[in-house]
Amino acid sequence: MCGFFIAMNKVFWLRFVALNGVLSVVLGAFAAHGLEDQLSDRYMATFRTAVLYHFLHTLALLAVINLPDQLAKASLCHWAAVSFAAGIVLFSGSLYLLVLTNTPTLGMVTPIGGLAFIAGWGLLFFAARRSQ
């Protein structure tokens, strides 16, 4: 796993990943079976985007917390994991709330979550170690 920072909180991160895996599947099913007739095409597409990014970054987070120490610097992995988690909450969370509450101003939060995703990928890039 990716170093001391992740190891200290392995149970937390695994539970966070599992919870977000469940949530992304449940919310995707909810959209497909419960919201399809309730939402405009635009809001349905927005909700699907939220689910897609939620699920993809849950998988990315699972990968980050399980990287071997030889492949990545622990402190940068820690911050990549935090960034992915923040992105899930801010990007996907704001889109879910925007659609379910019909509050377009929540869309102002979404780019902050997108920046968190970008930061996570950037941190992962810099965390990579050269083979020894």
C-alpha cells in the first residue's frame, strides 16, 4: 500500500471506498429507475455525469490507497487520495444536489470538485517513483 499516511488510515480509506462504491451504484440505479420520468433530459445527463465521475474516482481512490511503496511517494499518495475524496463530495455531490433540489446555484461548487479531481491526478503523477 502507498506508505505510512495511507497505512495509518487503511480501514478508513477502505470503508470510504466501499461506501462510495455502494453510493455510486445505488444512485445510478435510482437515476435509471426512479428519476428517468421525473427529470428533463438535461438534468438526467447531469445526474449520469455525477454518477460516472463518482464511480471512476472511487476506483481511482481504491488504486491509490493500494499502490506499493516502491511505486509512489507516500505523502503525495495521501494528498491524491484526499483530493479524489474531496472531488467526489464537491463535484458529484453538488451535481446530485443541483438535480434533486433544482438549485442551479449549486453548480458553482462543481468546478471546485473538478479542480480537486485534477489535483489528485497531478499529485499521483508526481508521486510516481522511478524504478530503483
